[in-house]
Amino acid sequence: MKILFVQSPTGRMEAPIFPLGLACLAGQLSKHDVKGVDLSLYSDFADVLKCELESLKPDIVCISLRNIDDSTYPVTYSYMTSFSEIIEVLEQWKGPLVVGGTGFSIYPEIILDRYPRIDFGLPGEGEDLLPVLLNHIEHGSSIPEWGGGRLLPWGKVDLDAVSSPDYTILDISRYSADDAIGIQSRRGCEFNCTYCTYSYLSGKKFRERPVARILEDIRTLERLGVSRFQFVDSVFNAPDEYFEELLNAIEASETGLSWSAWLDDRITPDQLARMKRSGAVKVDFSPDAISDRGLQRMGKRGKAADLLPAVKAARALGFHVGINFFNGNPGEGFVSLLRKLWFMFRVRLMLGHKETFVNIGTIRVYAHSPIALQMINKGMIDRDCDFFDPVFYRIKGPADWLYRLFQRIRTLRHV
């Protein structure tokens, strides 16, 4: 069958991100003719989709909805408007329509209810279920084991058994920006940070892909002319044994590619040095809180004192470093915001403002995250809130006023 994979458009021009989820699915469909189109690369995305439908004449269209909105406060940009526009295009096309992706997986019932044009919703990991669904559609057979509904069962795969991603379904040369192309070495997360949906989407334990498969992915990207990639794992240096095994393998492979990763700030200087020798050029930390109380309330491991030494060690080795905080998160208020701003000015002044970036955001609360339940139980939000429309965990008063001013100044500087 001819299958058109579609990355849902953002509706505005943004830094391109290679649709790794679609590549993972395409890697399981060698028996089918698969083509991909990333509508986020185009301002005229509705016309591009029409042209693809007319030229390819696919038997099935599969859409990945990666995000619901951009999670920014106080002004939040929704990706559902552009998603609605391509659904309108597909109203005129009569084939089966399948929708999945992380954004869809957090809100499958809401999205299926709002968009009756969708024939099948694929929540969770689809590498196992999508080939089975396509087989049923191709042969016109019923799907009794799924109850005949539009929403398929939650997918969770054996990472030892799935095939590698197919990075050739799209023109990978379109993704030349830093960190635009990803490799995933593990799924799930055992840390269970209160704002995060990783454990809901992929499980409460780390599930690792075979290291040999990771090296295959790196060699594939190298053959395709890629010079840099990002490990998209929630935390690259955990679990410890797998991190050491993977790092040893990358170092021994002598790859010519550079790469980046998200790290827990308990990384050691020796481990950072080995990452550097293996081709790493950028690391990101996500402490989110700046006090021990804040870290504890957010379900983070480690201590506040761990962060600065880790950042200094990374910069001393020449890494570009990113640090992410939240404002107004549980256990932290106005004084903590001042500390975060001071930390930002201090490290950028001391360690290089072009190589050290600090972001201060606000928690966008998503359904199925621990903090969503906390807000309901504390009466901070109505019990029937579905968190589909943006809800932020924030404090009112001086911290919010100062944060808004900070965001306004930062926006004006980058206009």
C-alpha cells in the first residue's frame, strides 16, 4: 500500500525538527511504499498537503501530532489551529486517516471527539500496532481484538525487537540547524518529575535500545551527510550502566559526528570529558528549581549545590551549555526567581554569554502529570479540568510581574 506520513504543521515558521517519530514508524513498514512530508516546513502547508494527496494518491494517511501548543506563558501559541486546517483538507479525501504522536497520546479522547474525520487514533508507541492495523485495512478484515472503536489500545513496544528508524522518508538536508535531528537511545523515565509526562507516555522505568542499534543510527546519519545530532532522551546519563556502555561504544566507534544531550547535573567531570572525546559539543541541564526544597517538591533527584559545579565543568571543557528553570514552581517564589535571574547573569558573565544560555519558563500543566493531580486535590483548579486548554502552575504577585517584565525585555531584544 501507498502510505503518506504527515508531520502536522506548526502554522508559523519555527526551527525545523526532524520527525523522528514518523521515521521510527516507517522503519517497521518495509512491505509498504512510504513517503513523508513535514508540513511544518511550509507556510502554505494546506496547499502542499493537497499536492501530495493528488500526486501520490495514497491508500492511507498517517498524521503525527507532536505538540498541542508551545507551552509558553503568558502568551501561548496553539498548534491545533493549523492541525484543524489540514483536517479540513482531508475532509475532501476519502481514504483512512490515522493520527498519533505525543500530543495526540496525552489527549486522544478529546481529539477524536473534536475531529470525527479521524478514523483511527494510535496512542503511545505505534511500531507494533500500526503494521497490524495496516494489514487489517489492506485485506478489509475486521479488528475484533480492538473492540471496533476508533481509539486503538495503548502501544508499548519491545525495543529489542523493533527495527531501526528510516531516516530517508524525508529530505534530511532540510534539517541543518543544531539539534534538529534526533537519535533516541531509551524510552520511559524513572525519575517521575511532577510536571513531566514522560513516565505516562513511555513508562516509569528506563527501557534501553540495544547499543548496536544506536551505532547503526549514527552510521546511517553519517552516510546521509548529517554532521550533528541530538540524543532526545529525557536524561542521557541515566541509568548509569547503560550510559557507560553507550559512551564506551560511541567513543570506540570514532564517529565524525558531533552531538548534544540532556543531562542530570550529577554528571562527573570525567564523564563530561569522555563525552567530549566522543563528539559531544553541547549539553543541557534541566534542574527547574534552584533550592533543595524546590527540587524535592518537583520530584527531582540531587541537590541545588550540584548545578553550578556541573555547569562550570562543562564550560571548562568547551561545551555549549543550556540550563532550564521554571518560575513559580512548587516550593519556590519571588526570592527564588531573583536567585534564578542572578544565576543566569552570573554564569553568562563568568562562563561566556554566547556559550551559556539560561531559560526561565513556566510550567504548562498537562493531563496525566503528577502536578495536574496535585492542583486538583488542592482545589487550585476545577476537578473536571482536562488541561487541554493551557493551564500554568504559577504564583501571583511580584514574582509573576517580574517574570512578565523579564519575558517582555527578552522578547524585545530578539525582535
